[in-house]
Amino acid sequence: MMQKLPIIMFILLFTTSILTAQTSEWLENITNKVGLEDVSVSRLWVADIDGDNYPDLVLGGPKATHNTLRVFLNRPGSGSPSDPNRVFIEFTDESGINQTRDGSNRMRISDVAALADVNNDGHIDIVTSIYYHRFTGYKGENDPGDRTEVLLNDGTGKFTLYKLSGLNTIQLDQILPQGLINASGIAFLDYDYDGNIDMYISTWFTDYYASTADVKQLDVLFKGNGDGSFTRVNDAAINSVREPMYGVNVTDWNNDGWQDIVTSPYCRSTGSVFANNGNGTFRDATSDANYSAQHLLRHGPGLLCQWEANPADFDNDGDMDLLQVLVHGGYGAGEGRTTIAVNGGEDNGYRYEWDVNLLKRDAPLNSHLGDMGATWFDIDNDGKLDVAIGQMSYPQANLEGQERLYILQQHEDKSFEDISKKLGIFFSMKEGHSMEPIDFDLDGDQDLIVTRQARDTLLIDTVINGQSQKVQVPRAYMTIVLLENKIGNMNNWTGVNPKMPLGVNQSGIGARVTVHSGDLNQIRELQAGLGHFSNQQPFLQTIGMAQKNRIDSITVRLPEKNLLSVKVYNPPMNVNLDILPNGTYNIIKTWAEPQAIIAFKQAKLDFGTVNANESKSSEFIIQNIGDADLVVENYTISKSSPIFEFTSNTVGFTLAPGEERSIGAIFNPDKRGLFIGEVEIISNAINGSRRGYDLEGYGFADQPMIAIDQNSIDFGIVHIDTPRVKELIIENFGELALEVDYINIIGNKDDVYELLDGQNFVIEAKSQKTIQVKFSPIEYIDYNASLKIGSNAYNDNEVSVSLSGTGDGPRPDLAAEESYDFGTAEVGSFKDMDVQLGNSGGGILTIEKIDIIFNNGIFELLDFNPPYDLGANQNMNVKVRFKPKQTSSISKPVDITTTSFFQKVRRVSFTGTGYDPSSVEELCCSHELNIEYYPNPTVQAGFVQIHNANPNYPIEIIISDESGRFVSQSTHDSMGSGLITLNTESLSSGVYYIQIYNGIKNETLRMVKVR
């Protein structure tokens, strides 16, 4: 297909960049104003539990275990100018959220939770579970009897424990009391699209102290029955992984419309991607997705721990990327840390690739990172997702003072800048833990609610030396902070609340929302249960639109078997919308008094194509879809350009509710190209007192126009004796003759690229010409150049085509041992040995020279007169004499220079031991044993490289775990130097020790196994 070059575009717009540099005025801490002062919690679940569209709060913590929940409903504020228009009122007791199965007055323990409509009655319910951390805390009398429970919502935020859920009788391990589960995350999904919400629970250890005995729990998949009850599903792929997990997320990883599962591992393994097969089963797609928490090293010994893998399409390319939140990371070379795994999309098999340089955090390079949570949100509504990260004072993490809330703003190049100092939160928001975006007042921007650890001192009464005194005692406690966004809604936005048809889960879990506006396409997925301990965001999606003047359409892909979509065209901007199953919308009113709402009958005024220096008239229609008069003060066209004009004088006007007004405009193009203009409308509309409206038209004039069929030519791997020719098609899709003045090849090393056609010619209108380029490599290297085509084309007078190719040919390679051991020789005497060298590759390998470093005459090459040529798979012997001068073990480095394609100079070693026959040690030889092990960490198989100075004794290998428990033993044939393969596939993740014995000496090394 021809690559049409960009159309000449002329943009005639107002200067509309409202947002300026980041300042402390962007965010305001309004915690005390909204009624959240003195609330000590660590976990956040944000959802509308009383059906008024405003997001409410379910809060958990602040302890690691044995927590209860608190509920705060979002209610209207006092209305005074100094107060926010919404506040949070505690509703915990009334909600019944802590009720117990036995009806006792104590409060039920709930550490993990997720919210969704599990019985499809239109109300958001909650599932809670237990994280017991250490089994000793739940053994015997320490077990309070609380289990995983479903609580059904009556629609007002009042819950009733559903005793028939089937979750309280889970039996994951026979050593556990019935129903007890060590949950680290809950995520909802509808994996079979039967219209009922299903559930995945990630788990930790059954008994952490017995972890070396593999007492780990399986994660659990449950099928929802649609009435609030669940049935356990034994999926082969999911049950094949028994590793401790610290969270779970759900997303459509590969854009097939089905919801996949992504787990986060606790410092032992890679984590998993379980891909939905669309038939009620899953497959392990971890390798296909290139997903891992261990792509890089931890800061210090051990493996990285992952808290969550939060999905979002941060780069707006149509697939779901992951924000992998990692503990124990660092900024050093080769060290991993919280990072974005970029989805490669369909062309790359949806493989994830880490880019640790995207998140540029303001922190010392020697930091040890204790990240506990992170989230995506768009702080400035510019259509590019930003990131917030919470770092606690984990061991070593606070040594450099970097334990704080990080806010990183995304730039055009997809990198993220730490703007925390500019926002004034660098020092005030220390020890961030969990955070979620929450448009708590539905004003069109994403506020941020954060839990953090605060530190201060407390005066307590005590007795010292018999006297009562007040003493300052340091304390640390969890607290909550609401940061109100003060600038996001200065950009345009939309709020999208998808409503589901019958037969689809009523929370819309798994639905994908796409908002289209010109060249900006943003997607969101409705998710419940986000990573570690299942934080949650509102289902109503607040989406920034930058300074876009229109929404072309909103598409909701429904979570159902036929993957049907609902599409709404040209909805109004800067309001919250219910998107209905029939393709219409309702405006969610967040105001009490009647208001005017401005809308437009067409998303934009498109004049189509008009000949240059001619004119075309058309009109657009302004609508008032509100319930109060719309007063338009004035309207003007940007830049006062004669390209776009009004057909009559502009005067203000008023539209009653339901009325509309036509505005005439003229398009006067003066040249060929796409023209974009804007009408600015000043009014009293609640959805934007200053609104823009797009004008668009294409001016036409006869011109030569160039197109090429490819932007790059890759010749691939080409043998040096066989040049390759490829073709490039140049098309003139214009109306006048295209005159090609030159075709030059730039950066043409060794002139390996050659143009086989003329460098100047004419292509008539609506015609094309094929040119040929030849690639003749002369070395085994990569060649890159560019082809420059200069012409009189109107759309681009110089076109560039990249050229690439790799030279290839016979690849000889040296076959040699890493070390040649001459054994023992008497001091003052000598010992001769043949050193075998070979060519393990193709073509001719030339042995050019052998240099023995720091030799001092100890080793001597006999009758060695290079060069020597070796054909493919040929060998030769070089006779070497060992002449020890003293009783000691000797090792000399040796450099062998050849014409190897891969390594011109190969370093090996000559070793030997000199002995004195009169010594009592005359029967002793060197019993040194040197071993290397790789790769480390190991997934399936590892390799032990042996350098053994006692080659007459078999090699014994013993593997044991950290507790010293014997795992395996094997005996291998005696050898000098060689490679032994260890099959570790059956081993569980963890740390092991490999002990190797050569009959005289033991060596031990540490091995880390991951799955």
C-alpha cells in the first residue's frame, strides 16, 4: 500500500493552552474540610454504594492483619464559599459492613475487599476476605472464626451478610481450619460472559514459617452464580502455579475481548498471565506476554517483590500496558524498580517490554525502594495518563529521605517527570501507602485520595524519680489525605458511566470504553480489585480531553459473548454521562438549580473539498440541551483569518431550553491543503463558559503529489558474495507532472548501497515509477543509510527512505577449552602435551598467533609457525611444553588470535603444578576445584561449569534448601573441565545451595530458583 505523505495542514486556532507550569496551587489538601480528619486507615476502596453517582469510601486497616472496615458516604456540603460542596459522613455502624456470621456484637475481621454487583440487582455489593500473614496468629484460640464473606447491598449503602455465598467453606489446605484463606487480593471478572460476576482470589503462604516445605496456597477462581453465591473452579492452568502472590489484576491483555488475569508475585517467582481462552478455561501465557516481575535484579540479595500490575493504555495506542509496582528495587545499573511494561500490540504478539527509564523519579541513585502502591490518573486532563507512586519507609528506603508520595506527569515523548516539588508535596506527603483517583465532587477532574504513615510526638504522663512528668514519645500512625485537583477541569473532559443491558453483569466489569476525538483515542476498562489488597476506583470514568473541542463518539464494548458495542455520537462535553444500552445518553446533573448546557448538532463543520480561491458556505447549529436559558454573549473565528468567515455580523443571542440557532460560515481556501479553524463561543453554559467549535475544509489546486510504497527498505541478511536488489515505487497521485531532481544515498558506508536507475526523471500525473536499489555488503556488520528523493512535490519536496541490511557469510569460530591442565611435572624437568584447537564454524579459520601472558619461560610452544588455516570442523594439535621452575600451582592466561567471526582474541589458560620429588608432598597434586553456575536466577535448567584439578574422581552434586533440607543428589563421571546440566524444573521457587565434591575438596554456591 502506498504511504501517502502528510497532507499540508494549516491550523488557524486561538492560543488555547490554559494550563501553565505546575505550582502548589494545582492540589489542595482538603482532608479536614471534608470530614476525614483523624481517620486512621491504610486501604482504599472507592465506589458509589448508595446509588447517587457520587463516589463513597470503604476504608480498611490500619494494621497488617485483623482489620475491620469503615464506610463514609459522600454527601452535600454546607454550600458556604469556604467549604467544599461535598463532604464524607461516617456510615460504618449503619452500613452493617462489619456484621458477623453468628450475629454477635463484635466486628468481623476484613483485610481484603472488592466491590461489584454480584447478584445483578443494580446495587454494588462487597466481598471481603482474610489476610492472616502468619498462621500462628490464627491457630487455635487465636482464630476468631471470620472467613471470606459476601455482603449484599440494599442500594442505600446498608449491607447484609449473605450466608449462602459458599465462600466460608473454602478448603485450600488440610492443615487450615475450614474456610480460612490467606488472601492478598480479590479481582472481579466475568470470565465466561454468562452475565454473572466471577472472582479470582490471590493468596500468600499457608504457613510462612514452613515456606521451605512448600506450604503455599493455590490461587482460587470462583464462578459466580448470579445470586451472590460462588462455586470454586479448578482450572488446570491456574492450579499449575503454587506460589505466594501479593495481588491480582484483570485486563484484556491481548485485545481479544476476553478478560485475562495478571498476578503479582511475592519475592519468589515471576508472576503469571492467565489468558482467557473464551471457552471457560485459561492458559498460561506468561511467556507469550513476556511478563515477569524479575526482568532485572533486586537492590541487594533476593528477588523483587511485586505489589500490583495496574493496567492502562498510557500511550493511547489501543492496548493495555502495565504499571508494575515493585518493592526492593533500586536505581543502579541492572536493578529493577517500579516500571511501566509497555504492551507491544498485535504486531509484536502483545509482548510486554520493561522501560525503566520512563518514570524519572527525583531520588538519590543509591536509594532502596519501598514502593507500596501506585495508580494511573490524569492530573491535568491533557489526555495523557500520569502516575502516582507511594513509597513507605521500608528498610533502607528512608535513609535518603525519599519515602514519600511521587506524582509524575507524562510528557509528549511518553516519559514521566517527577513534579512533586513543583506541586509542594515533596516534604508534606511522606510515606505514601495506597492511593486512588476520585472525582469526589464530580466536577470533571481527578482528585487523589492517599493513605500514608504520619510521624509526630505525643505527650504522655509518666513517673520519673518518683515525680509525675509529661514526656514526649514518638509515634507513627496511618492517616488519610484527600488532595483536591484545582486545575484539571480547566481542560475539557467527559465523565462516562456505562449502563449494561440485561444479560450482562450490571457493574459492567470488563467493559471497555473508548472516547474518540479527532486523533485522540483513549480507552478505559471497568475493573474491580486492583492489585495488592484490591484497591478500587469508581466505575464512573473521568477522562481528560485536553483542549479538544469535540467528542466524535464514545464506544462501550460490552462484556458479553458476542463482544457487541454501544456507540454514542457527538455527546456534549464537560458533563458526566450515563451511556445507555440503546446508544443514547443521560446527563448526570451535579447541580441543583436549572442550568444551560451548550451542545452542537454536528460534531464539527466540515466544508469538504473546495477549489483554491473559490468559496463555499455552510452552517453549524448551536443547541441548548439544558433547563435554563443559554445566553451567548459573542462568538468569533480564530486568528481573524479570511480563510474562514461568518456569513453575517455576529451578535449575541439567547436560546431557551430545547432551542437551537444556525450560524452561517464561509470557507475561502487560497491554496491546496487541509485548513482547520475554530469558533470561540462565550456563554453562560455550565459545561463551559468558553467553548470552541471546529471548522474544517480542504483546499484543492492542481499540484504534483508524491507517495512511496514504503518508508524503509530492509534487505535482511545478505551474503557478501550475493548482492540483493529491492524495489521502491514512487507514485505521483497529483494532477501535474512530478519532477524528480535527485536521489541521493546518505551515510553509505563503503558504498554498499547502489541506485540502479537514473537519479532524475519525470513521473506524469496519476502515474508511478519503480526504482531499484542494490545492497552489496563487504563485511559481517550492519549497514544503515537513507535514500533522499528531491522533487517538486507540493506535499514534500524531499522524501527520506531508510535503508538497512546485514552482511553475512561463512562464520568461522575457534573451538578451544577454557583451561588446559598439564597436571604435575617435576621442577627442572618438563612435560609435553597436545593442545587441541579447532574450527567449529563455517568457512576458513586462521590461527594467527598464540600469546602466553607473563610466561617467564614456563610454557613453550613447540614447532608452532602460524598462520594455520582450518576448514569447517577441522582440528589441529599445538604441542606445548610445561617447564615448572618451583613447587607451586601455576596458571597463565593465554590469548589465541584467530579470524573467528565472533571473537578475534580468545583467552584461555594453561595450568600445571611443579613438584619436588624429594618432598613429602611428592604424591600430592593440586586438588583445586573451581565452579561457576548460570543462569542465576534459574527458571528450568542450570549449568555448572567445572574446573577440576583432580580429574580421576567422580563429581558429586548435592542440592539443599535454605533450611538445610536435602533436595537431590547426583554423581557424574570424572572430568577435568566440563559442563554439567542440572534440571531444576521440579524445584519450587526459593533459595537453594549447590554443594560440589571432587573427592578432595568441597565447594558451595547459592542458587535462586524462580518459576
